[in-house]
Amino acid sequence: MNELILLKQGEMTLKGQNRRAFEARLERDVRRRLAELGQFDVRSAQSVIYVSSEGGGDMRTAFDACRAVFGVAALARAARCEKSPGAIFETAREYLGAALCRAKSFKVEARRADKSFPMNSIELARHVGGLLADAFPDCAVDVRNPELTVNIEVRESFAFVHGGAERGAGGLPPGTAGKVVCLLSGGIDSPVAAYLAARRGAALIPVHFMSPPYTSELSRKKTLDLVKILSRYCGRLTAELVPFARIQELIAGRCPEEYGTVIARRFMARIAARVALGNGALALVTGENLGQVASQTLEALACAEEASPIPVLRPVLTFDKREITDYAVKIGTYETSILPYEDCCAVFTPRRPATRPKLEKIKAAESVLDIEALTADALAGAERVTFE
Ligand code: ATP
Ligand code: MG
């Protein structure tokens, strides 16, 4: 049996002129992921990518990997055959035979990309459905609510038969939406935010602020582990680890305690934006979530954002904690995020942070610091770590 994986695009078909470039990007991404898993042939035609095993690459493993590919709206394992009603029936009987024996009811759905095929979709579905009904008398035809749907797709060179497509990761292929800097703490929210931005086609530059000796090597490693998990979806990622202890010490020593968090956030925004501008990134992405903590009131968000010359995107702004957690579990970051190693923000937390900070007061409070020099020093001390 000639088995393949069909990968279907969703929104990319909307992209007009850019469509070819998007498809090529997607194909390249699929190829890159499968290369580590064995020998596979990857090719695309008419907005579908076809993956087949060459020399024993395991199809189940490949299918699992393809589930995580951004830009794939739906995917199915399918059997390929010659474009004739007889071959299509034989293939369905053989390939979906076990499923047809198990199921109580079925229907056939047919689609033709090739309009020169001698039967139209309805005729083909009826024809194959009739033959299958005879071959599997214990499985009733039920066009309304079947347990199994036998799908037939007649494409340019071959026909394909499968038992239903499942939803893919969705979104757009990595990098097709430009670059962003994602501010990655070791928490639950920011890896999810980064994932969601990447799923919309943003290439990520993760930036993490760390404050040794207040934060430990384990905390650093935890964040790098999160970057590594994200790289499974995004491909190569280079994270910037920015030393932040000096800035936090000075804020704690010289600024009113209640403004400490917002001033620290403003430094993060400034430094991250500097990294962005140096790398051609056009926005920051954070895991901020409306109302979650004192630093995430609308007033506090506005004060932090004002320090960034580029837009701040907040993919999880309006999610409930539960929704963010569900995502974290699904994408595989949760277990790492809940490890107890402290984040730099937790080290200098004010006892009573201002929940409604006023920008003018914040600016006055931070003006005692040499903002430019501190920003430049932090950037100069940054360490880069790349994951392939
Ligand atoms: P998270 O779960 O992502 O840590 P949070 O709900 O704990 O978020 P905060 O700790 O207030 O919220 O952080 C808000 C956002 O600021 C984070 O989502 C992240 O984008 C950014 N941030 C916080 N700490 C750091 C850090 N050490 N390095 C980089 N970014 C950070
Ligand atoms: Mg946090």
C-alpha cells in the first residue's frame, strides 16, 4: 500500500501574490523537521504537501511531527492510487477495511481537484459507497451522522483515500510575519505568548533577564529549557540572556519602593526594544495578562509600554489563567514553567506595589538613574545561546 501524509494549508491560500513564498517556506519547514526523523520525500502541488516514506522512515513519527508544524491547517494519513473508480474502491477496501469492519455506519465524501475526472464528486461518492456497502454489509450507510467518513480526493496525478483529516497546529509558517522579540521569563504565560506569536508567523528572538547572584543557575537553565521547547516549533532560536541585577539593585536603592516593578518593566521594555532594533524585529511580545497582578493593570501596562519605541504585543492579555495553562500543557512548556526556580522579578518585589501608577511620577522617580548607561551596560553584558 502506498501511504502518504497529506498536509493542507489554511489561510495561506488567502495570501495572493505571497502564496508561493508561503508555500515554499512551509515545505522547507516540513522538510527540516522530518530530516531528523528519517528518510522522507516531501513535495507540494496545488496547495497540498505530500510526505512519503523513503527507505523506512516511520510514518507515525512523521505524522506526529507534522502536527506541530505552523501553517498546516489539517493533516491526514492517506493511501494513494491510480485515478480510476475501480482502483479507488479497491484502495478504500484495503486501506480502511479494518475501520469499516469496526464502524457501525459510514459515508463516502469525494472531492475532485481534477475536473476532467469522468465522474463528478457526487457520482464518485455514490459509486464507491455502493461498492463498499456491498463489501461491508455490517456497516450501514449513514450520510447524516456516520461513524466513519471515507474521504476520496482526486488530485492532479493520483487519487487519495483516507479516513478523515485532523486539525493541524494552524497559523502561518515560521518567519512569514517578520521578527519579534519575546520577553521570556521562566513563568507559564510568556512561553505561551511566544508560541502564539510564532504560530502567527513571527520569528522569535527570546530575551530573558536574569539577576545572578539573586537568581540561580537553575533558573537560567529553566528558561533555556523553555527556549529549547519553543525551538521544536520554531526551528533555530537564539536567546539573549541579559544581566539585570545591577539595574534592580539601583531601582531598589534609589526609587520609591511602590514603583519598583513598573520601573523595572520599563527597563526591560527599553532593553528588549534595543535588541529588536538591532535585529530587525518590529515588536515586543510579552506574557502579560490583564489584571493578573499589580503590574498588569491597564495603568501599569501603559507605563511599561511607554518606554518601548516599538509596539508591545500581548497574545494572552485576555485569556483566563486556566486557558493559558491549558495551552502550556498542550505545547509542552507547563512542566518546566512550574519548576520552582525564582525569576528576577520575584527577587525585588515591593510589599505594596502601585496598582495605578502615574507616568509622570514614574518618570520622575526613575530619572535619578543613568538610564542610558544602564541600558547599554546590560546589553553589553548579554549572553547569546542558540538552539537548532
Ligand atoms: P510569566 O508567567 O510569563 O512569568 P507573569 O504572569 O508571572 O508572567 P510577570 O512576572 O509580571 O507576569 O511578567 C510579565 C511579563 O514580563 C512576562 O510574561 C514576560 O513577558 C515579561 N518578563 C517578566 N520577567 C521576565 C524576565 N526575567 N525576563 C524576560 N521577560 C520577563
Ligand atoms: Mg513571572
